[in-house]
Amino acid sequence: MRRGGLALAIVLAGCSSGTAPKQAAGAEHIACALAGAQAFAPDCAIERLSKAQDGDDVVIVRHPDGGFRRFVLIDGGTRIATADGVAEVQAVIVGPDLEVTVGQDRYRFPSAPKPHAS
């Protein structure tokens, strides 16, 4: 299910706190502040699954403790929507990044350029 809204309508992806496979060396990382942490650190690895859901890219954000969240990137990454959850999230542009807040967890994704108007 997708929800509309402002330019950056964002909905939480599912979350798991189970054990996940270890990340391969050289995996792409994003900054995250988990469980209410104030400071961001580049501790969350991301795995991109191209065109995995309804033609949109899916990103799995893996936490260092083995938990993870799944996000669907829409319109070339200008919006993020739900992958398998229902809890709403908030997002704001912070400098060059999109800061996504889900409960007590925050993530900083590199912002995608806005598509050109036709």
C-alpha cells in the first residue's frame, strides 16, 4: 500500500530484530542513529534490490545488531514508501541528505535529484 502526501510522503518499511547475515566487506553504508541515539554514525549497511517491488527499487537497511528495515524507492529515489510495514515515518531534507525517522531510529539517505518537469 502506498500513501500520498507532501513531496516526500514516507511510510515505514517492516522491521525485524532477528539475526541477519553479516555484511560483505565493502558494503555501502549510510549514517544512522538507532534506538534514540543522538549522534549519527555510518553503521547501517544498505542492500539495493533493483526493481524488486512493482518496478520500484527496494533498499534493505541492515542494523549492526542484525535488525533491518525495508524501504521502496519511488520515482528514482525522490520518495520512499512502505515495503512491508504500516507504521508512518517522517522525512526532512538535511543538507544533501534525506533524513528518515521511524520510531526511535533515524537514517540519512543521500537525496536523489528531483525529476525534470516534462
